Amino acid sequence: MAQAAVPHSQPVPLRIPVRELLPWALFAGVLALALVYFVGAEQGALSLFPGNAVHEFVHDGRHLLGFPCH
Ligand SMILES: [Zn+2]
């Protein structure tokens, strides 16, 4: 039995112009840098927030990523 040719559409790749992507990429980059700062350097003299709350909150991630700690 011959199958009828079923027309199927080809998937069209989604194109995102750089002009639309750039602000989000910049936002994600700044967010990532802030996160790396808080995980890696928010301690002691570099501390933005007084106390150990931020340091303790990200402490496991700090060790996981290999930042020097204690
Ligand atoms: Zn530690």
C-alpha cells in the first residue's frame, strides 16, 4: 500500500537580533558578576554588608567553586 505524501513543514530557526539580545546579555552578565562577587569576595575588608550573613549564606557554594575561605 502506497502512502500518500504528507506535506510537512520544515522548522524555521528562531532569529533573535543582536540589538534585542544585547540588553538581556548585559543584564545577565552584571547579575552573574554580582553573584560571583557575593560568593567569592563578600568577606572581611571587601564586605558590602556588615556581618557574616551573606558569607554564611553562600558558604557551601564558595567551597564548591574552590574559592579560598578558611
Ligand atoms: Zn569555608
